[in-house]
Amino acid sequence: GLILAGPLADASGLHTTFLALSLPMLALGVAAVFMPALRELDNEPRADSGIP
């Protein structure tokens, strides 16, 4: 990430770089909302069914 951010900031400016690099982070955040495995992290563990 930093290997690309430095030259990108030099070429296009810091404001444009922050905007360009924030879009993938926003997409990852929105995608995480729809991932069931992440939504279930705060759930209490289910009771053991007694089967080893």
C-alpha cells in the first residue's frame, strides 16, 4: 500500500490520493456488512448438543 501511495501522492496530490485510496476501504466496509460470518461474531456460542 505504501509503495503505491507515495508515488501516487507525488503525481496527483495528497487530496486526490486520499480520495482514491478511501474508495476501496469504503467498498470493503460495505461488503463486510453483508458477510454472515462477520455478523455472527458477537453472537453467544450455541449450547453444546452433547455429541462429541
